[in-house]
Amino acid sequence: MTESGLMHPKDFGRVAVLMGGDSAEREISLMSGQATLKSLSRSGVVADKVDMQGSDAIQKIVDGGYDRVLIMLHGRKGEDGKVQAALELMDIPYTGSGVIASALAMDKVLCKRVWQGFGISTPEFSVLDETTDWQAVIDELGTVFVKPAKEGSSIGISRAATADELESAYRQASRYDSQVIAERFIQGAEYTVGILGEKILPSVGMQAEGDFYDYQAKYFSDETLYSCPSDLDEQAEAELGAMARQAYDVVGCSGWGRVDAMRDDSGRFWLLEVNTVPGMTDHSLVPKAAEEAGISFDDLVLQILSSSYKDRRGE
């Protein structure tokens, strides 16, 4: 152990940082992975970049003879349980949530149904397909956000207030996933809560220049405004943190993650989704929250890597 209570860098052995891949979030994954790799190098951890693009992706891990894996793959094959399952078959320890929790968190339909079953506040939604009565959905939910069910980083998302807009939004989202949802639009402020092991990190408030906190606003815009600590008072902060922790736990997540939420004009929180491999770029939210909690970026990366020591038997 180091003086700060973290594992000594040499104890991790040789680490593979998985990044890139074939998902729509490849660009962001490479950014997160490179930032993480540089951090590990600064900390004295022996680590290699492993770009998981291509049909030989898993073989790259096998050939590397790695002691453990830090997953920085965003989206499909990284957050959906597939790479986690492959690593478990190879008996290689890895960071973050296990197979089932990853798959549940990645699937917005299943995740929201689990939350609904536990009475967790999440916006009402409808699953869309070619046979959907577009006007009926608008009549039931009003203005909606249309999303691919199994994508992150706001990829393929758009807002719809009419039947024609809804059909057009469905066509756009279905380019990324065969399953698409329309989620009731919540008018209000947007927040996110990072979770690191047993710690609930301070909430971050986001205010995008455009209509909502989309892909451009998340990763590239210098106009997006962040507040950490956010504008929530102590009671609201505690309420949101407890909701995020419950939402994270009931899905079975572990290691680290991030829960996104909206707060409507009446002050009620609505949870949107849980991310099991959040971004680690210079615009990312978990590093901002960790810094507010007194955790440097390098210590954050080491704490994430330490989650690879989790005993996953029974998951």
C-alpha cells in the first residue's frame, strides 16, 4: 500500500488498458484510454494500450499475457457485458461492473424497468418500432427524447414534439440500434452523480449551449457550463446522492460509474441512465467530481484500477 492507502503500482502487474473498439463511441474511448494510460505511466504502473478494434481484439489480450485489465471501452462490446464475459472466461481480473450489471445498465429498457420495479423515479417511456402509432405516443408522453436503447454519449438522440418529428427521430436513432425508446421530456436542470467504490461523489450540474447536453456538448464544446459543487442545497444533494446509489446498486453495478438525472421545475429528481464506463477525457464529469472530493486524476485512475481486485463469484 502507498501512503494514500492505494495499492502500490508494482502490485498491479502488467495492465492492459482496453480502448477504441468498434462502437459509435470509439473516438471518445480512445481519448479516455489515452488519458488513463498516461496517468498510469505517471504513477509507475506498467500498462499497455490495447485497441479493441477488429475481429482479433480478444486475441490481443491473450497474446499480451496481462495480469489485469482496465476497461476504457465505451458503448457496445465495452459496457454491455461482452468483454467482461470474455475476460472472466480467461480468468483475467478487470475493472468496473460485472457481466450482468453491465448488460442491464447498457440496455435502457431493461434498466428503466428494473428501476420502476424498485420505485425509483425515472421518466415514462415507450419502445418504438415500425408499427408504432406516432401520434399515440405523443398524446401519451408529450414532448419526448428519442434514444437508441443501447448507445451512450447521447449518440443518436433527438427531441420530438409532434408525430412527424417522432417518426424522423426514430429513423435517426434506429441507425444505431434496432431498439429505440421515446422517453418523456423532463424540463429542468441536468445533473450527474459519480460513484467510486463506496463513495458518492459530489454532483455535477451541466448547462449546454444548445437544446440539451448532447455529444458535442459533452466532449468538445468549450461553451458547456459545469458546476461542481452544483447549485443543489445540502438536502437536495443528499437526496440525489441516495437515489443514484440505490439506482446503481439495484442494477448490480460495482467498482465505479455515473448516474445521470434531471430535476424538474417542482424540484423532483428523475433518473435517466447509469454509465458503467464513464468518460475520462478533459471534459468528463467523474474526474471533475473526484477533484471536488479531493481525489486527483491519478489517484482516481488507481482507485478504478483497484476495483479489478473484486471477487466476482456469485455475480
